[in-house]
Amino acid sequence: MQLVLGSTGSLGGAIVNELASTGKPVRALVRNPVKAGKVFASPDKVELVEGSVEDPQTLQRAFEGVDLFYNCINPPYYQQWSRLPEVHSRIIDAARRAKTRMVFPGNVYIYGHVSSGLVREDHPRNPCSKKGRIRLQLEEMFMARSREGEVPCVIVRFPDYYGPGLASSIVDGIFVSALKNKTARWYGRLDVMHEFIFIADAAKAMVMAGERPDAVGQDFNVPGPEPIRVRDWISLVYKQAGFEPKMTGTSRMTVRMTGLFSRLAREFAEMQYLTEEPLILDGTKFSRFFGTKYPARSYEDGIRETMTWLKERA
């Protein structure tokens, strides 16, 4: 049995759908079964455990008979991140008692400002934000527990997600703006090189990592199809929406000024370097280890699929 925590989030939901579509037994811990029924493509193929990771008894039930789990727990709002180490420590303790392996989605916050063209797994880890320091603390905790043989772990690290099911993100807002023929806002420089990964491709990479016990103790960077100027990526979104592109960037000074009145803007301000500086992942290690390359979807195909999904629900 494979368990997904954070199963109604963007990546967690995509992992549940990937596992269910390939016939693997999958269990999902959910707070809201009604929401889960809308997120999961085949809810009848998913075993649900209702409750919260905050409850030790619920965690114990969720981990019964599980030999592999995907830990996608991550609060949607930055101001909630301070509790992540405590929450994940509780999860790791439950996983240790269940004697199960873990796959965890990393992100690029741990690197801080990059010092090379393509960022490999051995790039210096110098987070320049409190969110980055929290993420690095989590990764170091997971790998330490893995080395001690308590919870074998593999980390798969991604750039920005996009695709069906995403919500409350800058990328999601661009799709919504394009669909409504309004001006898209990018909180950074429009001419910076960036990369994005289709959410279903990220889920496939996570599942591949889970299928390889010999991946334990390692981390892998999984890039987008190719680096692209943000301006060009947004133009592709508007093309699929059937409108001429309309977009605006936002300077760091503007975000900081907004932060005087908005806590959310203050939380984002320290992360804005990611939308103003290129940070491109090197996927060589992943490709060599797994003998294939992900993501498989081009930006054109991924954006088309995302826009089709949005139009069906408009």
C-alpha cells in the first residue's frame, strides 16, 4: 500500500491520480472527503482515511500496512511555514514506527542565489530567506533520519508547477487572467529566464523515485522542458486562451511598499529574487539514474491541457 499525505494539494492530488491510473493500491489522508472526490480522477480507486496529520491516532491508522509514502504536506500560506518542522517531525515518527520509505518533494529555496549556470544537486545550499532555511532544515532532518535507517528517504526537487488543479499561485493567476482576457501580473522581471514543470510530470517523477529502493538517501533535480523567458511563457498561455498577450511585471520596490500594508506581500518580498534571477535546474543525475527524462510534456502541450481543463470548469 502507498500513502499520500497532502493528497488534495496540487502535487499530492497528481500523485494520487498517477498511482490510481496505473493500478497501484493507494491510500490518501484527507481532511475533507468531498473535496477529495473532486480532486481525484478515480475516487473509487482510492482508499480514504479521514483526519489530520496533527492527530497521532489518525497518522497511525493512515500508516497501517504502508510500505511507501509521499510526503506532500505543505501549508499554502507562507506565514504558516514556521510550524513545518514540528508537523514533519510527527510524520517522521509515525513513519518510523510503520517501517516505511518516504519520497519528499524538495524545491529550489534551499539554494538561495545561484552561483552557476545550471544548478546541480551539489550546488552550495545557502538559502537567503527564512522559508529557504525552513526547507533546508526539513531536508537535512529527513536525510539524517534516512542515514540512521529510521525512515529511508529520497528527495525530488522541482521548479514552479503549473497544470490542472493548481490554485492560489502566481502561475495559476496567469491562466485565470488569460482566460478572462485581462492583464496577467508577474511579480518579477518579464524578461528573466525561468522554467516550469507540468504537475502530472512532476507526479510521475515522484512515483519513479518511489519505485526505486536504491534511490534512498539521494536527491534529484527535475527541471522543466527548457528554460524560457517569462514573457514568452505567458504569451503561450494567452495564445491557448485565444487572446493577444497582456502582461505586466512588478518591481521589488513595489512589492516591498505593498508589504507595508499586506503581510502576504511581506512574506513574498524575500522570495522575489526567484522571479528576478534565473535559477535553472540540471536534470542530468535524474536522467542517468532512471534512464529516462522527465518532464515529457512541452510547454505548448502542457499549457493546452491546462487551458482545456480551465475552460471546462469556467
